[in-house]
Amino acid sequence: MARVAIVTGGTRGIGRAISLALSNMGMTVVANFGGDEETARLFTKDTGIRAFRWDIGDFEAVQAGVELVEREVGAVDVIVNNAGITRDSTLLKQSYEQWRAVIDTNLGGCFNMAKAVFPGMRARRWGRIVNIGSVNGQAGQYGQVNYAAAKSGIHGFTKALAQEGAAFGITVNAVAPGYVDTEMVAAVPADVLDKIVAKIPIGRLGQAQEIARGVAFLCAEDAGFITGSTLSINGGQHMY
């Protein structure tokens, strides 16, 4: 029977590419999304991959969403915690609400999703959890104290949970993308983006498929000896 995978934020950008990559590996993929019903509808129409809506920052909503997936699709073997948001500003201008929203979604979402699936993975003695961090969680970034803190927290969360899962066949790893050609990056002012690209040794933005390939590698059946690792895919921007 095919492995069942959930990709959060799985209907667009990097998440869409990950959903397709795992599906192409033969997994039964479910794409979670937070709010854009039309994008989710078109995603399912284009790919045949089912999309389920819940807020990953809401603990109870995650529990209910995962239970629904397990009833309708099957026990979850793979989780890719990809969904994330930005609320950028300097600390002096940043509101508590901006801080809380990013921490709850980007970091809290990893806890909520792992909490929902970990007992089942442990009982079946197999699982793959991949958390999407960021180069800015490794190196920091001006105007992103909330985002950098959440993504840095993901890297620590990954290493700690990997130790809890290792004896039960559950691997927990992270992928830390650099700047990728997505809608989120497209929102960066052109002059700022030019300066960012100038600091990338490869000389270009990454592509979503390049991140998805790394995730697929970590989710494979024969990736069981890789856990607690962070795979940096950033064009050489930050060697960590």
C-alpha cells in the first residue's frame, strides 16, 4: 500500500512542488491549505491530489484535520511541514500580533502537525517528518526577527524530535531553502531582491522543484539512516 503523506501549504509554491514530487514517488499525497479555496480547487483539478483545509496554527483544527485525512485516506506516514507566513518589520515597529502570528504558524504548526501524527508513526515504527526551515533561520535577516526566530526554532525542534523518533523508525529532518522564485519572494521590492541575488554565489534564485527534490530524498524508503539533519539548498548563499 502506498505511503500517505500530508504537505502543509501544499497547493502553491514550494509546497505544490513537494506535493507533486511525493506523488511522483508513488505516495498518496494530501495537500493542506489555509484559506485560498480557488487555488486549492485548481490545484486538485490540475494534479488529482486532494486538498484539505485547516489552520496549522490552531492545535484543535490540526487534530481534527489529520483525523479526517486518516479516516478518508489512510494512516499518515509522511509529514512535510512547509506552510509559513511572513509579517516583516523591524523590532521597533513590529506588533505583538505580527510576532505571534508568525511564531504560531511557522513554528507552532510544526508542533501541532507532529503531535497529531507522531503516536501513529511510533506505533507502526515508521515515519518521515521533514520541516521546512530557511536560510534566514540560519543566518538571520534584517526586519525578520519573528520569521528568523520561528525558522531557527524549527531547526532546533528537528534535532530534538529526531532523538525521540530514532528508535521507532521515524526520521525527522529539515530543509533550509534560500531565496526561491515564489510569490512570497516576488513580493520583495526589486532593488532589494537584486541585492539578495548578488550575494548568491550561483547567481540566481532557486526553483521550487529544487527544494522538492531535497524533500523527496529525505522522505524515501531508503533514507532511514538520515535523521536530525538540515539540508541547506541555497545556491551557496550561506554555508552552514
